[in-house]
Amino acid sequence: MSIRVKTRLDRLQLTTTHENRVEIDREIESRTGLYCDKGIDQISDDELRQIVEAVRAKKKRVVEVYA
């Protein structure tokens, strides 16, 4: 898990679980083609918010399916 990503999420007041942050790191790496610590610099605040919401929605759908 990236400390730089966690710091940026904190700065934007976006609370996440550890599991969500791992998924966020993977999505940043996928979108930028870079390790998440370097890729976070290429992601805008709005794009990061979209990533967070997408990860939260995905986790919510998985929970609903198994509920």
C-alpha cells in the first residue's frame, strides 16, 4: 500500500479501508502504467475521487451479491 496515496486521500478527506486502498493503488498503476507512488502524481484530484467511488461501488456490489 502506498503511503503517498494514503496521504493524498487524507488531504482530500476521503476515508477508505485498507482493502480499498490496495484496490485504489492497483487502479492507479493500471491507469498510469507506473508504480502507484509515482503514478499518483499523474492523477488529478477529480480522477482520484472517481477511482475511490468506483472501488467503493465495486465492493458494495460484491457485498450485496453475497448478502
